[in-house]
Amino acid sequence: MDERKIFFFTCVSPGGEEVYSHCERHIRELIVPEGFRVEIGQARGAPGLAEGYNLGMARSGARYKVYLHQDAFIINRMFLFDVLRLFMAHPEIGLMGVAGCGILPASGIWWQGKNLTGKVIEYRKAFSVQSFADAAAPVSYVQAIDGLIMITQYDLPWREDLFTGFHFYDISQSLEFIKAGRRVAIPAQTDPWCIHYSAKPFDIDGDYLRYKSVFLEHYGEFCGVRSFRNTLKEFDYKLRKVKRRGFSKMSGRL
């Protein structure tokens, strides 16, 4: 692992080159800490984000990786300083994002959960700030984050065996990190770090419902865990219970 490199990786869809050009421009405008290097990679036409992100993970030996959507624009120019400071101070954190939930609901849909945390500027016909509870300084530990931007300091394979499309890969990966003994976190943001520039409204279609069913089949035991944010006791109990039943083998070791 190259401890002084940060790798940005995006799956670019057919017809997505223009919006991705803005994403990449924002990456190149970030202030890079002295002694560190930034690498930028893409996968074009990947059939699913989990598969594409596994390709990106294998491509780079960078210690720190930032997986982001083609329509995610990082506007915090000190982003790299903030991320590196938090990761170095908190080696228990495996994964960070800018919005998520402390407790997943029975539906598995994170924004229907409890203890919603974080903020992001969103564009869907007009700009708005999607703001939930502010994360505690320096971070709040959560159960799941949104896939808009997912930042790691350890490599853990994405579950492309389960999620071959564009939904629920992010919630799955959040739980995989927790299963692997790492924490998932949302940093305190004075102002939003990112813009989500999505021209199309979110649509719960057949694919979304299908992957929701896959998620609940494989991770349903972890949804609706009470007091997760405060104690983790019930979550740990369910984790041990599921492992005894052979729920799933960890596909990578941190």
C-alpha cells in the first residue's frame, strides 16, 4: 500500500462524460497536502458499481481511496486534509461518507432510518441543501452511508456477487466494514463537502426493488437494531448470531 497516495475512482456511464468532466475538475482543484499524490481513475460502461469499484480497487495501490458518483462534485477544497486527519487519528474507521443513518430501518432504505446524519447540496431541477443532524465533532459513527461518495483507508471487496447493478451496494459495503471490525463514520461538516448534481428525479423502479429484496435476504438481520449508535451491544449480538448461522464469510481481510 502506498501510504502517500489518494485514489479517486468513478464509474462513468454512457453519455455521462460531460457531467463527469465537472466531477474530475473539482477533484483537480483540491488542495493536496505536501508529500501526497492524487491519482484519478475511471471505469466506463461498468454493468454495476460493485463490479466497477472492485476493478478500481485492484487497479491502485493507494492506501486511501475515494469512490464517487460521476455527478458528485467535491467543493471543500480542504477535503484531503480533512479526510487524512480523521483517518490518521482514527484507525478504527474503515469507511466515511457525507450522509447516512445511525440505525437502518426494517426496509433497509437508509433515509427511512433513525439518527439521520450529515449534509449535502443537491440539484434536482433546483439547488437545495439536504441537511440532517450535524455529525458530532470530529465524527459520528453510523450503520450505513449513502453511495454518493465513499472514502476508505482499508481495502475490502465490494459484493458484486450480490449487487450487479446500482442500488444497495453502498449499504452492503457499510455493513461489510462493520462485520470486518471497522467503523463507518460521517465527519462533522461546517458547510457541505459535496454537491450531488442529479438532473433526474430518483425513481424506485423494478431494479431498485429487486436489489432491496437481495439486501434484506442477506442483511436483514442487521436492520432495525435499537440503540446502535449508543452501545452497539444489540448489533454485536446479532452479528455473532448471524455468524454462527453461517450468514456469509468475510470476503477480504483488513
